Amino acid sequence: MIGRKKAFLFDFDGVITDSEPYVFRVLKTLMKDHFGIDIDDEDVSVTIGNSTDGTAREMERKYGVSLPFDEFVKLLRTYPDYYTEYEGIRPFLYLPELFELLRSKGKVIGIVSSTIRSHLDAALKRMKLDSYPSFIVSGDSVERHKPDPEPYLKALEILGLEKDDVVVIEDSPIGIDAANRAGLDVIAFCGSEIKQDTAAADCKIDSYKELMEIIG
């Protein structure tokens, strides 16, 4: 059934590139440097599939700090940015080949992410993947972020396809929940460094080579 899908919607962080460990290390350093707080390793879930503002609100809630959005963004900019500066940025193994296969078969590739558009554009260009997505739904193009279904519902509106013609690739419970609430089939990608609960997905893959073999 996956091979018959007309459109493939990819999350970005932890699905296109393994950014999440780096992003969490920056958050840990920021909280230590500016607030003297050693945040728990379990808080890695706060950054996965979440928006920047959502992460700030979780830090406020759990640690009692004041982190207005503008101030949080200003603090983040004092550290090397993964999307525009980090030299180790790279796509997951076999992803470029998967994109090429999908394009050769006339499939639509879209990206649906909570990350802001400028970061997505910069990262895709640096990884030489910018020619593949037909469209991007970014965190700054919607009012409500995952796990709300709005990002995926917006993608469906752009596509103009039936839900059965679309499949989502996600790595986090937040993203899987958003896709499920939009009524879409979900493939869980489990090849990232940080392992998560993907039980709510329809199926799981550990490598994009598996998906290439399924699509044929």
C-alpha cells in the first residue's frame, strides 16, 4: 500500500537529519550558563517535535524560570545554530537516494515541521536537498503546532489529495499524534540517535533503505 501513495510528508528534525541531540545539548548549556540549572536528560522529549516557544514554556513550567519567547530566541542565537552553522549537519543515510527514487516515480515530497522556515531552507540547501520538496509547512506558517493536526491539515489542503493517498514519516509521539489526528497513515522512522515511543504509528522502519525496498 505504501508504494501506491501519491505524496510523502516528512517531519524534519530526527527524520531528515539527526538534529535533536545537538539541539538538546544547546538547551542544556543555555540553561546552565544563564540560569545555573542542570536540566534532566529526560527533558530531551521537550525539544523533540516541539516549537521553540513550546520548549520555552516547558522550561518555565518545570524549572520556574522566566523565558519570554523573544528573550529565549536571543539566548539561543548566542550558540552555534544547527541549521545554519553546525558543520556536522548531514541527512540520514539513504535519504537522498529515497528522495531521488520518489521523484523518479512521480511522488510528491513535502516537509511538515515545527521548525521555522528560514532554518529549514538553510539546512536543506546545506545538505543539497532543497530541490526535492514541492512545499514546506513550517512552524511559522501555522497558528497551532504539533500535536495539533493543523500542520498536516494544511499540507492536505496544499496537496489537494485524499487522505488515503498520503503517508507521513515521523519520529516522535508528538508528530505521530498530529498525523493521526489529521487522519493520515504514519511510518515511524526509528533511525535517529534518540529513541522514542512510536507505538501509535502504523509501521516502523530503522533505515530508509527499508522504505526504498518497500517502494521498489
